Amino acid sequence: MIDLHTHSLFSDGELLPSELIRRAKVIGIEVIAITDHVDFSNYLFVIEHIKSVAEQFSKKENGIEVLTGVEITHVPPSSIPKLIDLSRKAGAQVVVIHGETIVEPVEPKTNLFGIKGEADIIAHPGFISMKEAELAAKNNVFLEISGRSGHSFSNGHVAKVAMATGARLVFNSDTHADRDLMDYNYAMKVVKGAGLTEKDFKNMIDNAKDIVYRRGI
């Protein structure tokens, strides 16, 4: 099990990074990315502090791989590609975009500029368009099936558009508290609720592995 979208108390999560990592390991997560919310004001702070924690965890010794990430959130769309680039240069291994969820006033074209900037994942992309999904497939940007309440309301649409366009999917919990973490069985139920199958879920796990390893992590 891989989860590439989680939050600690460095943004709006409830847990210390180390506690989040420990709880994830116990339920069978083998790779976790801590992707706290960032804009231009705090991306360096978040990356530096998550990286300092991640460096203390060796997969060989602790049984879990910890990645330093960010979730670019409510940034003016045209500025998103610049912040993607700055985040990668600062050490972010996974770059997630806070997509156009139907339960928040995310600015239109956030999905589009996240895809144009070649982020790794567009989280909870809401009613993403066919054209945007086609571009995501072309740019190898992954669309998220979300485990988070509210954001998950449009999972069925995201799944349908991805299947029609060839856009690749990943599943993430978008954890903010210990109760949000999901093991394989619980996550699979969310995936099936979006009209997908266990085979699709296994493909999502493979897609998450591709994100991890294409960056040379």
C-alpha cells in the first residue's frame, strides 16, 4: 500500500510527522509522502522540516519509506508551474496540486495549470474536463481518487473521465488525522464506490510506484 497525499501539523493535519509515519506503518503502508499545504510563503519551511524527519527513517530499519512532498494549495493558477519548479528544486520528491474539489472555492484552471506544470498528482480534481484529463494522460500527470470525505464526492466522475481518456489514477487518503489513514481493504471499498474494481485499485498502486521511482527516489 502506498499513500502519496497526507498532512501533518506543519499545515492542517493533527499529527507530528513521526506519529503519522508510525501509524501508517502499523496499518501496512509501505511508502508514505507527507504533502503539507504550501504556497509561496511557506514551501521552503515545509520542505525543510518534512525532509529533516524523512531522513531519520530508513526503510531497511523501519519498514516504511518516507517521502518529502508538498500540496500546492489555492495558488493563482498561472503561478502554479513556477511553484512546482521551485518546490522540486528545494527538495520536494512528490508534488501534489490541490485540485478543483467541489467542496471548496478552488480557482478555475487550477487543474489545468497543475497539469501544464507537470505536477505528479492532481488531488481531488472535481469535475475535471475531458480535455484536461487528455492533457494529464499526455503529460503523465496522475489523477487522484480521494479517500477524504467531501473531496470524494466526485470520485465517480474522475474515474469515468480517466477511463475514457487514458489518464492514470492513484488512490490517496488525504489524511489529516489518525482516523483518516486507510489500509488496503478500506481503500479498496472507496475505489469500488467510484465504480472501479480491485484490479483497477492494484493498477493505482502500480501507478503510485511509478511516481516514486520515476523521480529516482
